[in-house]
Amino acid sequence: MSCIELTLDTTSEAVDWVCTLLASTNYTSDITVTKYTNADSDRRPNNWTHTINFYLPNNTQASVRIQEIENLLSPLHRTALTSTLEAYVIAEKPNKLDIKNEPIQIAERFIVVNSDAVDLPNISERIIIKLKTSLVFGSGLHPATILAIKLLERHITNNMNVLDLGSGSGILSVAAAKLGANVLALDNDAVAFVATQDAITRNDVTDKVRVIQGSLGRGSEMGNWMGGTNTANVSSISPNANFNLIVANILGRIHTTLAPDYRQALHKNGILITSGYDKEYEESVTKALSAQGFEAIDSERLNEWVALTHILHQV
């Protein structure tokens, strides 16, 4: 049966935003993210890194759905993060087995692969993370995720108790578990909760990661952090000095609000890794954490994106 294929080219940082915005429209069909090939260098900018394809039924509601999605994605296009959305009628949707696997190297030790592909690489010297393409933040392509993983590599030690706050796709939970930690993954979004559970199963770390739909302390009172439909009655985890390390890849304004909860949730000399914000938020995040007894000890930067590591000296 014919369907409509929608496609657009993106920068690496826009991939997660496109997927998150699609999730807000209750899109439930397949989505593929592939490496951009510069087929028409005279007409297209050279900053595209990936191409996203997704599909709609070819029915009477198609034009309305396309317009809805186009309006939603238009801010990304206006800020040069994506190309114009294009739509084509095709005979049938591609088979998942046709998806090309394009490993993504992250930091020093990790390779991220699409677990729907059949040609998974055999790279013994790297730690492989298998992720299903999903409509949640944290695909491994966004700079904030890359920076967080780089800091995790440097600061996790074996058997640490780790909190992954805002787990998204589950990539940071899997990375922490594969580095030897015991992880509690928290996200207040139902789609992210399912994606994280899927990720830990695909990566055989179910014995190292526990997933809860919820948030830390007052985070459960702040609605859906990515702007989607809020989930009512999510769990609130009390910050009771349970963790050696917290990694939180979330918005800057959430970090500043949760600074007291971070302090209460960590052991003395515990480590906090914050990412998900740009250099404009760096000062406010640093001030909020310093007021709670945190000292900055490490950082990573990529373009305008920032990730910081703090140690807690005061509890």
C-alpha cells in the first residue's frame, strides 16, 4: 500500500529536537536517521550531517498531518538547523532490514549502532551501545549527549551508584552500566521510560539498571521538561544521599531549580555531571551549584554546548 515519505536534512544537534517534536504529535510509525550524503552540493548547504525519513498513511488526513508537522518543525528550519520538509508518495514503506548501520563513535571508548540494522560491527576494542531509533532526546548525535558521555568516561568508577536523570533514549544509563556502575534511570516522560527500558534490554544490562518513570525531588512538579504532554502521578524520588554520581542531560533551567536536590541526593564528595545547555546558561548553572557547595572540576565543550563536572564538598 502506498504511503507518504517525509524527509529533511539536519545538523547533528537538530536530530533529537526533530524526534522530540514528532513525539508531541503522537507520531507512532517508523523513523530512520541516516548519514547525509551531499548529492547536490550546488543547491544544499554543507552543514547537514544527517537525513531523517518518516512516514504517514496516504489517506484523506495526510495533508492536514503534513501541515501540522511542517508548522511544528518550522522554527528549526528558520534557524538553519534543518532543511525544508519534503513529502513524496511512495509505493511502500522501506523494510527495516534495509536500514544501513552507520556506527557513531563517541568519546574514546563507545560506538553507538542502530540495533534494527543487521550488519552490526565487530569492534572488540570499543564498547558497543545498541539503540533503536526512537522519538526521545539522547540519540547520541546531539552534542550535549556526546559531552556527557565524555565526562562519564573520566569520572565513573566500578560499582558506583549512579542516577541518570532525564534518561531519554537510555544511552547514558547504558554507558554508565557498561563502565561498571549500578544505575537508576529516571524520566518523567512515558515515551522516554519505554525507550530506556528497551535500551537496557538490547544492551544486556538489566541487572545493572533500574528504570522508573519519575523525577528527583521537586523535578516531578515541573511538568514535562521537553514541553510535551505532562504525565500525571509520576514517582518522585526523595534526595537522600543515595548516589555517588548523578548525570543529568536536561535543560539549563531545570539544573538551576534542582541544585538543592542534587546536593541532597549525593554522598559527600559525590560527582555531578550536568549537560543539555549552552554557554548562555553556564553562568547561572554554575552559580546555582556553587551556592549548594559544589566545586567545578572538569568540563567539555562543543560549539556552543557545555557540560560540567562538579564535586560536592558540603552536605
